[in-house]
Amino acid sequence: MSATSKSEAIRVLYMEDDAGLARLLKKKLEREGYVVDVAADGREGLEMVEDSSYDVLLVDHKMPVHSGLEVIRILGWHGRLPPTIMVTGGGNEKVAVKAMKLGAADYVVKDAEGGFLELLPLVVDQVLSQARLVEEKRRAEEELRASEERYRTLTENIPVGLYRTSIAGGGRVISANQAFAKMFGYDGVGELADEPVVDYYVEPEDRTLFIEKVKAEGEVNNYELRLKHRDGYAFWGSISARAICGADGELAFLDGAVRDITERKRVEAELCESEERYRALFDRSLDWVYVHDFEGDFIDANAAALDALGYEKSELSSLNFTSLLTDDKIPLALETAKEIRETGFQKGVTEYRLRRKDGTFIYVETKASVICHDGEPYAIQGIARDITERKRTEEELRVTRDELEERVKERTAELTATLMKLGESEAKYRSVVEQTQDGIVIIQDGSVKFINRPFAQRLGCGPADMEGRDFTDFVAPSARQELADRHRRRMAGEDGPSVYESLLLRCDGHEVPVEIGVATVQYEGYPAALAVVRDLTERREQEKIVREQRWILENVLNNMSELVYIVDPDTYEVLFTNETAAEALGPELAGQPCYRAIWGLEAPCHACELERVFTGERDTYTREAFNEKSGRWLRVNAKAVPWLDGAQVCCAVATDISESKELEEEIVAHNRALNRTVRERTAALQGKNRELESFAYSVSHDLRAPLRSIEGFSRALLDDYGDRFDAEGRDFLGRIVNGAVRMDRLINDLLTYSRLGRGGVAYEVVDMNELAAAAVEELAESIKAQGAYVGVARPLPVVEGDRSLLLVVLRNLLGNAIKYRRREVPPEVKITWSEEPDKVVFAVADNGIGLDMKYQNKVFDIFQRLHPEDEYPGTGIGLASAKKVVEAHGGRIWYESEPGKGATFYFELPRKRVEGDDGGG
Amino acid sequence: MDANEAVVLLVEDDADDAKLITRALKKTTLPARVEVARSGGEAVAYICGAPPFDNRARFPLPVLVILDLKMPGVDGYEVLKMIRAGRALHDVPVVVLTAVRDAFSVSRTYELGASVYFVKPAAGRGFAEVVREIENYWLASQEEGEE
């Protein structure tokens, strides 16, 4: 009797204005396991009912605001009255009855003893269970109603026809549903009654057979047969029926259901067809089609697959795809199978290397997907293609792929560019057509339908003048027939040359050579000829120029006196000869090897120029040789030149040098003779020199001996016997001595002079400062005696020359400068020098007696003196010696002077050596 | 004629030069007696003591030889060789006095053993100077000999 578990705790709302009582009651009920809320008055109670649901209401009658009755009434109106118990004071049964009329379930009387408190839980319980029962009943009725409803809806709306038919006669429809009626094309069940059931069958026998079957089996399901619609057409139906027997055990009725399976049949047929198609595809496909389960065992495979792998169909079932694969691929295959199973399809294609039955290998590419049966995946179907061949060429392709990619890129760029251009508006297209130099002409039915402006102008007309006219008007008379024929044949669909040359006619009568390219096009819906015409006038001009040039070249080539021939450096083959070569060496040189054709040898020449020219040692290679074939001396200049195909060949130009060769030989012989003569002469000269040397030596030697005697004895006379002579006698003797002395000096100087330079000029580096110092040293005595000063303004340079010879010059010039002094003035000698690009000029300046300029030549002659010997001693050989030496060095010697004002003697020495007799004497 | 008298042998083919040299020698402290050989051959005869110089007492070996080089027949080089070959005159001072002055002759002369080489003076100088040089050389060599 107590309340159920916590989760199903009964909720009670007690409306009681007596708070104490409320509390009491609440406690009591809660002890019984009820959840109790208290409302102090009717309004609060209503609010609380509003807020939440209660299983039971306990309502006190006497309450402020709303009495209990009012609460019940209100709630009853709203239909929100849960099981309610009226709590009323004693003696208020009327109220209770009213309350019950209003919908309360029961009442409790508050007795003064409080016994009602004990009762209350019971009442509550009772009320609740009653309520429950009511509820259940209601629900059951409800369900029944619903079920009836459903049943009715079902039978009325089910697309399955339900029926009961009788057997006898044709059978009658005892009962049927709407669907049945509709199925056969009747509006309602009512219309069915009259028709014999057999009429619903296309074949009456079918019914008989069907009944037999039902009789035999008691129940037939999904019997398919053709039924007849009211409108006369047949449809497929599937019947299920049960035999209902009468009391006599005989078949009395058929209860059954009939389904219109037309749609299904259609679908089935489609499916079958599709299956057929699929099968056909499967079997005939060139690609392999196969089916295997998730473990990899093959279920099916088409002929292509079997053939390629070398298996029979019968062997298929024992085959697993792992046995076909190479070990490295098995994991991938299993992985892919798993993927397909999970996702339903394979992403991308997979390549495998498969083992055929005979052990050889092929490459395939597969793509598979899952196939389902009733929505469940049950196998994997795949398509594979033999890519063995492809694999082979893949490598090759890879190589050219980059190239191709590049080209494609280029081409794509070009194409894109072109497309972009083309994508521009028609005006631009037109402008292209109108601006090209070539003529664009459309000819239809023999007349000019379109001609672009540039070309029209070229023909000397405006396009307007030409369009519409017969095109042959613009063709030269000589070509008219041909072009007309061509056009006619072209329009008739015949083949013909699409590019050819012809002659057009300008409006002014001039003919224009052209090249025409023709194509057949559709123009405004009809065939026409589209011609692109190129003016060949310029080209003809060029050709003419080229021809002329060639003629000139050939003329030059063949008329020049040199032989020209061209040789292939690899094969030695003569590629070309000019006529001069042919005349000299014989005809038919081309094609032969050069060593035979040109030189008459059987093997390449020793000094073959081909190699030299082509190893790039030099640009041209020249060789002189005697040519046996022509009997002439040739000088061959060979040079590498590019040939027609761009490769390098050797071009040789050979000059006949026979004459100059003879000349050369003469010259050589002549030179040799000359050299011989020179050598002989030199030897002779040298001999003569030596003779002269010894002659001079011995002459001087022998000449001087007597002088010694003359002088010696004269002096002895003077010394020993001088006192026996008078002054005059002594004077005579003195003069004899002087004479001898002078003669000795002359001989000495002459000897010296003659020796000068006979040994040639021994060039060395000479420091002129040092040389000047040496000369001064030599003249020290006379410098001291004369009180002379010899100085240098700035250091003298270094020159190239013969030291001893140059010393002679300095000695003589310095000696003269000191000797030829003015009596009253101590000699001052200054040596200076100046430089010129190719020589050094020295100057020895003195403050002596000077001399007249008119003696320039005389003074440098041998033995020429300007003063008597007793005034200025000397033999007159000094300047002559200086001159000899200076000139031997290739220089000059001269002086500048004024009598009484000193003299400056200059001598120049060239910087470079003089080409002369440099040694050997 | 004193056998102990020091003799200077002058080998000179030119008569004038011989006279002049002799005269100059007289004016020095060199030994007074001067024997003149007029050719190389004569010089060799004197040194060897061949006739007419076979009387050694009359013709003693010289203490100084003054030798010209350029002589017809046997020239000075020969004489010099001969002098230096023999033991007798091996150490005697030989003064070459010649007109020849080229370096080759000079070196050859010294090679052959000449003691000193003098060139005959040019005209105008006389023999006095060169003879004085010879005297100096002689005196110097005497001193050396005494040491």
C-alpha cells in the first residue's frame, strides 16, 4: 500500500489554510513515502498546479480566495484535474457530493479525533489506483480505436489488393479492399461484384492451375501471372493466397493478396538487360574485369583477364590475387582491398607487376570498387589494363617528357598568345587581313567576292572596283585559261595543286608574277576558293641579282689564272675545281682524293696542309711544291671555309710560281756567288790590311832608326865638340837635331793615324767623365805648364763607343784647346754636352786664339796646319785623327770660332751603333 | 887588359845606335869596358868563347848584357835563350834595349828570362836617359847581390 520507489514517488499537493493541520498531514504522508507540497490557499494551490504536475490533490474546502470546490471546478474546466480528494469538515457531505460531481475522486471527512489522518493514505492510494485503472482502460480503448483505424487505413490504402474469392464457376469476389479494385481499374469495391474472377486472368487456365496449386499446398506465395485490367491491357501480378475450406473440408474460398508487379517486372527486365550488357562488357572487354572477395580469392574474371594471365576459367576459383603479385606489392594490395571495403571504392589507380601462369611478368593498372549485395559489401570488382607496353615506353617518354614539356610550354604560350590575339575582336582580325602584305582573295562562282585592300592596291585598284568582277579580269591573258580551269575543277571537288605560280594583271596593264596558295572554304554557306597571293616581283628581282652575281663569280673563278679547288677535310675528296685547275690538272677531278687529283700521288702528301688548317694552327697555310701533274711550281694557299651545309672544308688557291721560282734560284745562285766574292774580297782586304800594318810598322820602324842616328850624333857633336863651333855652327847643328826630331814625330803620328780604326770600332759602354779625366791626366804636364783649367759644366753622359779611340779624340781636342792659347790669358777649357733624340753632341770650348770659320774643311785634313811649327808645335795630325775616329763612330766633327775669341769644337756621337765593320779586321 | 875587369856586353847590330849607347854608357858608373857584338851570332860566339873570342882572359864573361832584339840572323830572343840556358851567365843581368815596344814582344822577352826591358828613345831624347835607368837598375841589382 505504500508508495513505490523514489523514482516513482507520488507527488501530493495539499491545499489547506490550517497550517498546523497541513503540517501534520504532510508529515503523515511523507512517512508513507509521498512527496507533499502545501498550498496555503486556493490561489496558491492553483498556481502550484500550474507550475508543476501532481499525482494527487488534497483540497480543503474552506479556504480563502478560492474554496476547494472552486479549485476543483476551475481545474476541471481547464481539464487539468489530477485525482483529487476533497477534505471537508464533518457534516458537509453535500460539498463532498458536489465535489465528486465536479470530478473529485473521493472525499475525506475531517473528524475531530483525527482518525481521518490514518485514513488519508489509504484513500490516496485508492484514488491513485482507481485513477490508474481508469487511465489504463482509457488507454486500451484508445489503442483499440487506433488499431481499428490503422487496420482500416491499411486495408484501404495498402497497395496490395486483398480479397476473398469463391471457387465455383468463374469465382466471385466475396470481399476485397480498395486497392484491389483500383488495381483492376475499378473505382470502388462495389463495382467488382459482378465480374467473374476468372476474367481477371489473362489466361483462364492460369486460374485453374493456381487453384490446383493452392488446393495441393494449402498456401501459395508470390505466384506470378498476367492479369487483366478493366481497360483491357495486361499487367503482371503476384498472388499469394490461402485456402479456406468449408465445413465439408472442400475448398470454399481463397483468401489472398495480389500485387501489381509490373513495375517490378520492368525493373527486373531492365536489370536483366543491364546484366546482359554488363555480362557482354565483362566478357568482351579488352580490359580485364575481375571479382574477388575480401580475402583475395577470385570469384570471377573475364576472358581478357584469363587470357592475359594464361589461366583457364576453371582454375580461377583456386586462385588468390596474392599468388599473382610480387612479394613487395602484397601489403599494398591488401591495404587497398581494405580501403575499398571501408570506403566503397579505390582512390586512384594502382600499378602491379603480375606473374603469369608461365612465370613471365606483365604490368597492369587496376581500379576497383566494392560491390554490394543487399546493401552489404560482399566482393571487390576491379578493372585492370595491361600496361606492360606502356611501362616500356614510359622510360623513353620520361626522357623526352621534359623536352616536350618545354615545347608544350612554349607552344602553349604561343598558342595562348595566338588565342589571345584571335580572341580579340573581329575588327582586329579584319585589320590583320587588311594589313598583310599578301593578298587574300575569296572567289566564288568565278567572281571576286572579297579582296583585301593591300593587295587590291597592289593591283592598282580599289577593292570595290574588283569585288563582283570575274577574277580572270585580273589574270594575265597567258594564264587565264589555266587558272579558270583550275578554279572550275576545284569547285567541282577535284584535287589539284594547292600552291603554284602564275601571272596576274594589274589594272594598268602590267603583269605581276605571283605565288598562289588556294584552299576550298565555305563562304556564306557555299563553297568558294580562298587564295593567298604573294607578289613574287621582289623575289624575281633577287633571283636575277643572284643569278648575275653567280655569273660574275663563275666568270671570275674560271678566268682567273690561279687554280682553285675545294677539298673535304675528312675524305680528301675534291668537291670543286675551277676551270683553270681542270686545264692544268686534267678533267674529272671532282670526287677523286686530292692527293691523286691534284698531286698525282697515291697517298696523302707528307706536308698535307689539311691538318694544319683544321687543327687551327693558323688561318691559312701556304706551301710551295712542284706539281708533277702540271709540271709547274705551285704556291698553294689553303684556308678553312664554310661549305654549303655549314661544315668546314678546305679551299685552296694555287698560284703558278714556276717563273718566280726560276728567278729565285737565279737570285740564290747570284747571292751565293756574291757572298763568295765578298768573302774572297774581305779575305784579300784583311790580307792587305795585315800587309799594310806590317808595312807601316816596319816602315816607321826602319825610318826612325836613322833619325835616331842623326839626332844622336848631332847632339853628341854639340855636347862633346860644341865649343869648337861658333854660334852659327852650333845653330846649324841645333836645326839638324830639330829636323830629325820633327821627322820622328811625323812618322810616329802617321803610324798612329794609319792604325786608327783599323781594328774597327770596339763598341763598349764608355763613361765620358772617366775618359775626360784620363785625357786630362795624360795632359797633366802641359796643363800645369800652361796654367790651364779644364772643367765640366755638368756630368758627362755615358756613350757607346771605342774607349781608346774616343780617348784620342778627347786628348787631341783638349790638347789643342790648351796649346792654341792667347799669350796673355791662361787657357780655360770647358767641356759641355747636349742631347738630341738620336745622338749626343759634345763641345770643347776654349778661350784661346780662335780661328777663321773658312778653314772648316782644311783644318781636319792630315798634316794641315794653320800656324808655323815654332809658334805652336804640332804635326797637324790631331784633328785629322779626331775626325777619323768620330766618323768611324758614325758622327760628325766641326767647330765654331772667331779669331781672337776662342773656339768651340763639336763632335757628335750617334746613340745607335753604326752598322759597319764590327770586328775582324 | 885586366882579366878581372868587368865587361858589359852590348849586343847591337846598328852601328850608330851602338856608338851612341857606348858614349852614353861612358858617362855612367857602369863598368867602363864595353864589348860590342854586332850580331846575334857574334854574341853567341863571345859567350861561348868561340873564336875570335876564345881567349877568356882577353874576353871575360860580361857582368851585364845589354841586348837588342831585332837583329838579322840570330836575333835577340835566341841570344837570350842561349844566355839563360848556360850555367855561366845564368844569373847575369840582361837588359833588353830595343825599338820594339809591343806587348807580345815584351812578355815573350820576360818569359825567356830578360831582367828588364827598355825601349830605345824616340828622336829628340837621346840615350842618356834610358842609360841612366840601366845604371839605376845595375846599381840596384849589385846591392841585391851583396846582401
